Amino acid sequence: MNKTKKMTITAVIAAITTISSSIIFIPVGFAKIFPIQHLANVLAAVILGPWYAVLQAFLSSTLRNMLGTGSIFAYPGSMIGAFLAAILYSKTKKIGLAAAGEVIGTGILGALATYPIATLILGQKATLFGFLPAFIISSFTGALLGYVFLKVLIKNRALGGYIHENSINNRRL
């Protein structure tokens, strides 16, 4: 897939994620649980690869913050999760491991990365164990949705050649 197609798909996924952020979210303490971001991370990881998945997460987080539907905590979680999901998928070609990478990257590593932001930069008293459950629940829900969505798309051959370089057995669907 050429760069123009990858950038276009990245922008479309970021736009859909941003638009849906005003509709589907659950506020929990300092953070907002937003499973659609995690679905988008898994989708971008499988279709686009690591760098475009991280770019999509960064764009979505930035747009959501600009529109007031996100928080500063969206950056570390979504970007780490998208990167780990894409790396695991690119190494194994297994969508399940991409989803697991999203949960580990966002749910655990992202929560750990968010804790210093809350305590040091924002000066808010926060507990690490307040972030972990919220991030894990959100990322697990979104990763599961992303896994199911990709399986349905692949089964129905709806993706065409869009995951050619990342597809199973390295062939067009």
C-alpha cells in the first residue's frame, strides 16, 4: 500500500474515532474510558503497521483534546497500545496478539505512563490502582471489538488488498 493510501486511511480512522468520542465514553475519575480508541488502534495496527497506528492514536488524542472530549491521559495509553499491537501483529500476523498488545500496551503500560503525568505535571493526587482498572477495562473492551470487527471484515473479504503486506500468508484477501 502506498503512503497516500496509508495516510488517507489513518486520517479516516482518526476522524471516525474523534467523532465517536462525543457519543461513546464513560468518565471514570481522572480518565475517560473510550473503547472506540482501542478498536481503532487494533484496526490501524493490523491494516497500517506501527508508525501509522501510532500516528492515528496521536491524531485522535490531539483532536479529542482540542474538542474537549478527551484528556491528556489519552496520549500515553493510546500511543503505547497502538505501537505494541502493531509490533505484535507485524511479527506474528495474528489478530489476537494485536488485540492482546493493545490491552497490555494501553491497559498496563499506558496506565503506568499516565500516573506520573497525573501526579507530577497536573499536581493531582492520583493512585496507580485507580488508573489500572479503568485502562484495562477500556482497552480490553475496545480490543475485543476490534478483534471481532477485523475477523468479520476478513471473513467477508471486505478489506480487499488493504492489508496485503500485513495479511495472513502475505497474500491479498
